[in-house]
Amino acid sequence: MNVFEIVGPVMVGPSSSHTAGACRIGQVCRKLMSERVVDAKILFYGSFLATGKGHGTDRAIIAGLMGLAVDDQRIPSSFDLAREEGLQYEFGSVDLGENAHPNSVKLILTGESGRKLEIVAASIGGGQIRICEIDGLTANFSGDYPTLIVHNLDQPGHVAEVTSMLQHKAVNIASMQLYRSSRGGSAVMVLECDQEVPEESVDWLRHLEGVEKVTYYSLKG
Amino acid sequence: MYDSLAAVVKESKKSGAKFWQVIQEDDCREEAIDRQKSFGRMRAMYEAMRDSVNNYDPTLHSASGLVGTDAAKLEKYYNEGKMMADDFVGRVMIRALRVAESNACMKRIVAAPTAGSCGVLPSVLITMQEERKLSDEQMIEALYVAAGIGGVISKRASLSGAEGGCQAEIGSASAMAAGALVSLMGGSAEQIANAAAIALKSLLGLACDPVAGLVEVPCVKRNVIGSVNAVTAADMAMAGIKSRIPPDEVIDAMRSIGHGMSTSIRETGTGGLAATPTGVKIREKVTKW
């Protein structure tokens, strides 16, 4: 928390969680896609589904997917912008289960190269968000920091490999989470960092034995 | 970020720094930014607040149709010289409605502390600046005071209606605005803390029961009471009146009241005004996709 989270943010209303947070989810998804989104299926859950219409959650999430900031006055007319820029969208509902945050959404996105991406995200209050899942795998990060998500086999040494690489590149870890499905099963580590991780280091991780998937979320571009 | 108003007051007494300086100093250290940069960012917040007051569009309605045009009605009434409240309070009321209605109509506002309570701080600050011919710098300093109070509330209790009910949103905004007003009146750190406590005490227990779950009814008009309540609390504190319950304990009471509230009156749109026959009818009409 800092003073500008108390007095601020500057945003288009009416709701920090249902409007600004929804826009932020769109923005982070756009960055994760790292190419222009041409098709978006947006499935709402819980309070997003119940009150999203009146809060402009639909328009805000489309605005975010097109890279508009949370204080961009064009948010209310984002559907027109989407049509102009060739972004197809449809809205629906989904049951994400009772453990899901009440303000949750699932996005099924297609990029201009045909790349598919499936994301579950939640707006957790005050415009803050969590990306909960990427392509069905646990992610759990805020989008406020450069974030490294490593899915690997649950065996000794992978945390050390990742953290020593970060040390070598002078990247400081802001937060770190570890999960596993079962002993020796699949595991995931989510590291939010204070600096960007060099692209070649992310690639290096991808080639390590026992590492199944590496996703990197950069704040750049 | 400080977790008690007593600690801010103590630091202010010890170092001789003003309340706003204690807050700014602490935030700059925590966020590793220099004071000038921080002040510039806060200036942008104040300018956005001013814009949110000025950019009111009296023809707009919210998506649900429940909200819009009320600030214009109040302004007309004020201009006809009919208002019972004095001139200062009248202008505060109009501005609170302007900003809160703009929010519901998807215009740009400053969440302070939340979007639902965005009318409170701008309404009292802009009117105070106009009334007393204060500089922008003084207003920006007052915003640090507001942020410091909101920060303590967020640490000890909550700023979210879903967690603490409306007392956590309008109540907190009112406490922040009361402290900011006292700082502009030249009050001490202790008086600032007392004004915040008096403002918050008066709104303890306020339910978050928005019709159809939207930030419209009763949220828009509650911004008016949050603003006017801030003015009365600040005047009491400036007169030397103290909160008999220490400010931090008032905030703790807000937390425990919030925890005791049924979820039906914590932003779920299922209890209170939302559950009235009229509220239910409106819900059925406006929540269809």
C-alpha cells in the first residue's frame, strides 16, 4: 500500500473492482498475449456476472484488451473501438466453483497469428487484480511486477536453478510462491521481481531438464 | 505506511514536522521515490479531482438510468437562493453530487479512497480552496493528510465495502476529508486525528446495501453526507472538541462492527435497501445482459 493507492487511482467509474480492475485484467492479458488480440470470449462469474452489466465491466475489459488505461475516457465507447480495430468479442457466463473469487472472469483469447491463450483472473478490490490461471495452470500474480512463472517436476534443485539465475542477473525477488500437486508430481513457482528478467535467461530456463513450461510477464510493451 | 494515528501524532510532536510531512516522508522512504516526485504525483491527483468536479455533464444518466441530473437540480435550487444550509455547505453538497454522479456515468474520477466515495474529498477541498483562497500546494499537502488517515484505516480496518460495509468507504472518506480540512485550517496533528475520529464515529455501522449491486443508490447521495459530516467534524475539532474514544480505537471499532455485519449488507446487493420491494424490482430490470 502507498499513498497513491489511498488517494487514487485516477480512473473511469463507477467501480474500482468492476470497472478499473476489469480494465486492468484486459491490459495484463494483452501483455501476456504479446500480440494483437483478434478474438475474445469473455466468461463472467459471481459478482462480475451479477452486476457487471451495470458497472461497465464488459466495456472495461474490452478497453483493457485494446491497451486503454484505466483512466481513458474512451472506456465507455470501447465496443466501437473494438469494431474499428477488428477485435471480435462475445460475453457469457462460467461456473468457476465456489473457491473462485466472487469477481472472477475467464478469457479465451486468439491472437493475430492464431495463438490461443486461456486466462482466469480476479479483481480483488481497489483496482488490484490477480491472474489466477494461465492455460489451466496455476499462476497467481498481480501484474504489478515483472513475473516469472515456472512449471516443473517436483524434484530437488529447480528453485535453486531459478533463484541463482536471478542472482546472477542482479534481479531482486519481491515475492515468491511455491505449490505442487503431489510429492514428485508437478510443481509451480511464481516469482514477482523488482527488475525485468533478460529474455535469454527466460529461454535458458525453458531448456532445463524437469522444467515443463516457463511463462514470463514483462511490464514492457 | 503508519498503522496508528497516535504514532503519526507522536512523530509530528517529536520531529516538529507537520502531519502531512510525516506521511510524505514515510511514503517516500517506503516507495524509494524523492519528495519532489511524490509531490508532483499528488499534484496530478488534485488536478484530476478538480477536473472531476468541473467535467460534470448534467445531461448524462448511468447505464441503469437510476442516477444522473441531480447535481444540476441542487445547483439550480442553490442559485435561486432557496437553500437552508449556508453557502459553503451548499457548494460542498453540489460538488459531492457532481463527482459521485459522474462516477456512476463512467466519467473520470479519483478513487479516494474508493470510486464509490470519490465525491467526498474533492467537494470539501475544492470548496475550501475557493472560500479561503488557498494555494494548490496547500491543497496537495492536505491530500497527504487524507492519505495518511486512509492508510491507517486500511491497516487497522478496511477501506472496502465488501469487507466493512459503507462505513469503510464513505466513513473513511469522511474521516480523511475531516483531517484534511483541519490541516487547511492550521490545526495540530492531534486535532487532525480527532477530526478523523469524530467523522468516523458518526458513520459507524453504515451498511453497504447498493440497489442491484451498483455504485448508484444510495452511494451517490451518501457522498453528500460524507462531505457535510467532514465539515462538522473538522469544525468540532478546531473548536478544541476531542473524541472521547481515542482515534485508533474508533478505527478498531469500525473493524469489529464490519466483521459483525451480515454479508447481505456488505456490497452483495442482497440486503437493506437492495432487498426492499422497489430495490428488488429495479434489480430485475437492470441486471439482464
